[in-house]
Amino acid sequence: MKKITRRSVIVAAPGALALASLPLPAYAAKKYDTGASDTEIKIGNTSPYSGPASSYGTIGKVKTAFFNMINEQGGINGRKINFISYDDGYSPPKTVEQVRKLVESDEVLFLFNTLGTPPNSAIHKYCNQKKVPQLFVATGATKWGDPEHFPWTMGWQPNYQSEAQIFVSYLLEERPSAKVGVLYQNDDYGKDYVKGFKDGLGDKAKSMIVSEVPYEVTDPTIDSQIVSLKSSGADVFFNVTIPKFAAQSIRKMAEIDWKPLHLLNSVANSVGATLKPAGLENAKDIVSTFYIKDPTDPTWKDDAGYKEWVAFMDKYYPDGDKTDAGNVYGYSVAQTLMQVLKQCGDELTRANIMKQASNIKDLALPMALPGIKVNTTPTDWYPLKQMQMGKFDGTRWVLFGNVREAKVHV
């Protein structure tokens, strides 16, 4: 079992926490639930530090580093953050075990950015029955934005169905007569993307999608699936995979000389985690979607937000890979959490955590793409909704076109 615990005093670090765009509420008396006190806020997390999705483990580490950064600066109302992160190996049964420990033994105030669609699905009902916030989960499944039925769970990143429909809008502009082959992870994560893709195509889905091939997260390789998709005659490949399998697919496509228009989901477009292992030359001309600044893009070399992120990485996470977008993701979602905690003031109850998380207005994160802001309301629990397309030129992602948005509701 891997445990990462950070106890620290939090304050607004230069730039990083200068994010508040809302007036902070005033409270006559302090109010606390389990996991909060005059001196501490206890936060729980699970991440895959091992297993098939271990490339995402850096997200848990960068969040810990972020808390360390603000630890040195003072405090949010004098309270420490006690961040407890356990390894669940991307295994739902293990996630259940670790989350029960966090809630029932460690007695955290809330869960933050637990990673993966299958792991979060396994604890979805438990968290809502216990009325423990499952906040800013690290998955874009559309079901995380359903306050009517699951008022204790909220996502953060653009949801998968919206992203799939953004791909469709691009596809219909570029290849209206395409023959599409789809590879997807055979779980809620993969199926959510496929649903959004088909919904976007509408009546054209039956004629345009010529092959749909699933894979299991326990599969050693997906070589046979790639060969099958090529043999289907597909000239467009919609690749719904996590980094390990995305890298395998890119390498196998090069090996068998299959060169369709390659649409790669955003959760696997990290240069460090996916494209480098696949071979940068093999990844040329892949198209993907973005909402945060790619750390390999020289466009941002003089950008204040990028410089701030690099300085943070150099000091607090020097072993972290600066080409891995996961380290931008973790940094940015942690900044969003800091905004919520600031808005909570001295009312650190589970209900107020969710109330403040659902009342974020025009939060501009330093590493979000220009024009993309965090917004929530009591009835809109999709914090980030916009994305921009990008194409890999063999060295870096090159953004193109305007910011796109597709609205999808549960």
C-alpha cells in the first residue's frame, strides 16, 4: 500500500492562488464536519501509483507537491491541509477498500480528484449514501454532473460525451464521408465516449462507423484490435484509450502502415506519457482536443502561467516530467480546489464544500487555454466545458481553430 500524506499550512502562493474572482462570504460562527477543525482540513484521495494506469500516478504526486508549495506560505485561515493519498492500482475493488479507509478510519472531510472512471463508479453510491463529497473526480464521465440524483459527486474536466461531439463536429467538416473505426476501453469510460460520438453523428452513425472494437484494461496488448480495425477499411480512427494502450496503438499502426485520420481522446494525448513511448515520429498528424496548455508547446514559453508552473515544478516536484500534461492537470485541479476552500471561509462542512463548488464564476486558471474558464452553478456541475483542437507535428501539438463547446446533460 502506498500512502502519501502531507500536513501543511496553506496560503496564496504568488500567482497560483491569486485566482479568486468572487467575494469571500463572512460567517458569524465557525462550523465544522468530520475532518475539519480550527487547525486542519483532512482531504482523501486515491490514485493509480501502480497497475495499468500507473502513468497517471504523477497526478497524485503533483497535487501533493502543490500542497507542499502553499504549505510554506502561511495558511487559509490558519488551517493545515492533511492530504492522504492511497494507491488503488486502478482496481475498483481496491478503490472501495481504500475509500472506506479514508472515510471511516482516516475520517477525511471529503474526497478530492479520485482517479479513473471504473474506480469512481465503484464508490459513487457509497459516497452519496455517506454524504461525503466526491469532488472534482479525475474522469470526464458524463454522469459526474448529475446533482439531482448524486448531489455529492462533481467532475472537473470536460465530459467525455461533449468531447466526442467536438470530435464529430471536426470530422464532419473534414471527412463527411468517412469510414470510422472505433477502439474503446470496455467500461463506463470508453462507452461514454462512444455514446457521445454516436449522438453527435446522429443518423449518420450507422453508415459512417464501420467497426467498433473494445479492449479490456487487463489486456497485455491491443495489437489484434488494431489489425482488425485496419482490415475493416476504416479511414478514420477514433482512439478511446488510456496512455498505455494509446502508445501501443500508435506503435502498431506504424508497424502495419495504417494511416487513417487519427482522433485521439484528450486523456491520452500527453507527449510524455503517450507520444514519447510510442515514438514521436509515429504520432505525426494525430488530432486531439485540449483545455489546458500543453507543456511542450513553445507558444507558452513567455506565458506568465507557464513560467509559474515551471518554477513550481523545479522547486517542488523536480523529478516530475515537464513534458507530461498530467502534471499540468493535477496542478490546475488543485488550484480549483483552493478556490473552493477559500469560498468556504469558516464553514467547513460537507454541504458547504458542495455549495461552494457549485458556485464558481469565471475562474481563470493560469494553465488553462486562453478563453477557457471554470464555471459552475447549482444546476450545472460541469466546471470545464470548452476545448480546442490540436494536431501533432512530430515534435509538439499545434492548436488550430476556435474554442469549441458541446453541451451534454445526463
